[in-house]
Amino acid sequence: MASVANDYRVSVLSDGLPFGATVAGLTREHLESAEVRRRLNAFWIEKGVLLFRGGESSQEMQLELSRCFGTLEPHLFPESRQEGFPDLVKIKFYPEDGSYYEVNGEMRGGWLPWHCDLMYTHRINRGGILRPAQLPSSGGETGFIDQIAAYDRLPADLRDQIEGLHVVYQVEIDMSAQPFTNHGEVRLVRMAASGSNIEKRKFSYPRVIHPMVYTQIETGRKILNISPGFALGIYEDGTAKGDALLREVIEICTEPAVAYFHMWQEDDMVLWDNWRTLHCAKGVPPAQTRVMERTTIAGDYALGRPLGLDGPVADFAV
Ligand SMILES: [Fe+2]
């Protein structure tokens, strides 16, 4: 294995971007090397987003590569799991089925605002690898934002104000009903059949809270730990003032100029650190089909908490 361990190549993801890297020419043979796996892990923690391009791209490679970064777990929602492959999440939009929205006057199938995956659970997963199974002829980009750079951009007074605060999250499948996504005018036109199932039972999942700021253990860098998608407000301040503070922070975090939008090629795979990046899906024209498969790398940063009758929510007088 020593002969192949170094013959993949790394480069920047995009000039001027403070995060991300491209790893070219990686194959399953490379993954047999413990040193390669260690280096990929360290690189992922450092860069946040890794694009794998020009190497082996298959369902097998996606699963094996994902396992270099941790154990895999099935998605919380059975509707999201790929039939026969519980470790794969199927993210799909078909002209005849799939959620689509009118976003600022434009119809977008499979549109998703900025979010962190599974932020509505108290154990948010470590990351995932996304691979296209069927690409549309236009659209379908995936956006990424680095929340270490986002924290660094915050003015000092905002950093002080959010230190020690938490945000409340809840399952919400209708993206037009999310109060803190900042995408202008959004209207749900059609809900996917699978999404309707989940939406019916959304209140059976407890609300959770996550700290707005935490420190990346491996590097000591601070992370702005907020997800506009699924957020309900600041736990310590549910007033309009708290909402305004959260909106102000989200505006800075999601400034379009600092985002990277990935235009997919067929053999690409993208790995992201779900503990320090946001992502979004721009969507496709509703007449097109887009099918992606994603792994879910398990993890628990141990800072999230479910809210329940035995939890802090009971402290409030009603
Ligand atoms: Fe996602």
C-alpha cells in the first residue's frame, strides 16, 4: 500500500475560500492504508469540507470512505432511508413527487435553506458524504458555509452577547414555515409524500437545544453553532429582542459572499463536517429529476439537550 498512499492529490476547493479542499484520484486501495485514513481525518477537521473528484466514485466507495471518519447510522426518519441500504439517505426530487417551493418568485424542486443536518436531535451527527445518483441537466447546486469563519466575522459585541446562549430546534419539514431562514419570500407549492408522513408526527419529537458557540476540541477554534433551518428561537430569550439577536447573527453567518456553491459532476463525492458547516440545496426546476445519496457519520458532541417535562422547560411558570 505504501506505493499508492501518496499518489492522490490535494488542492484548494476554491480560490480565496477560508475552508474546504479537493482530494483528487482517491481509490479504495488508498483507504487500506491507516496512514492515509489518519491524514484524511486530520484534513477533514482542518478544512471542514472535502470534495473527492477524479477518483473512485461508487456506492461501495462512498460507504467505505465514510467509515474512515466514523461509524455509520441510519437516518432518524425511516422515510429517508434507502431501501436495502439503511446506511444511505436518499435525497430525491422527481417531477411527480418531492417537495417544491416558490422562492422569491422562482419554482425550486428539492430546495432546502441553510441548515445543519439533524439539528432537531440532541446528538447531531458528525458529518456525511453526498454523492449524486441522478443529476439534473441544470441547477442542483449544494451550498456550504464555514461556521469557524462565521464566528471570526462576528463583531466583538455580538460574540459577547451570544456566549453561553442556546438555540431551540424542532422537527419542521415545511421549509416555508421555518421562522429563521432568511431567503426572502418562500411558499410551499407541494410537499413530498415522505415529508407529509414525517410532518404528521413532528410533535412526537422533543424540542432540543444547542449552544450558539462552542470550541472545536481538536484545534481550539470557536464555532458559531447555529442552524437557521429548524431554529425556533433563543432558549434564554424567547422575546422579540432574542429573535432579533438570532436574526442578526444568522445574517452575518449566511452572507452570500462567503458561501461556496458546489456544481456537481457525476463522479463527485463531498464530505462535510456537520459540526462546523452549514449547507443548503438550491433546488432544480420542477420538471427535472435529482437523486442524491448521503451517508450519516455518527457522533455526539455531547452539548445538545432534549427539552422535556423533566428538563429545564418545566422551570418556567405557565
Ligand atoms: Fe442536509
